[in-house]
Amino acid sequence: MSNPFEQVDGTYLVLINDERQYSLWPAFAVVPNGWSQVLGPKTREECVAYINENWVDLRPRSLYAKEEQVAGS
């Protein structure tokens, strides 16, 4: 059985959580609690391109918010 996250010809979603982290998700799978769909269903290539374009800061939102708070003190 092949990995559904690695199927080049599969259909995918892009998910995001409250920490503004992204996930590539197979379109057939139920979206897990705590995640929301922001794109799809699309090709794997389109979803990966969207993630690469939009997830420019890999730090969780809570971490960069705390760093900004400390810097402003």
C-alpha cells in the first residue's frame, strides 16, 4: 500500500491550524479537529506551491507573538 501523502497524482487539501501551521492533506481523509481547510481539492503540486508561498515563517504563531512581545518590552 502506498502512502496517501506521497501520491503525485492524488488530490489534496491544504489545512491550517490555530498556530498558523500548514499541512498537506489527502482530500479523501477527514479533516482533523483543530485544522481548517484553506485550499483544495487541488493537485499535490498546486497545494505544495500554495504552502511554499504562504508559510514563510515556520515558527508557531504563539512563539513569534511572544518574541514580538518581549522585543516590545
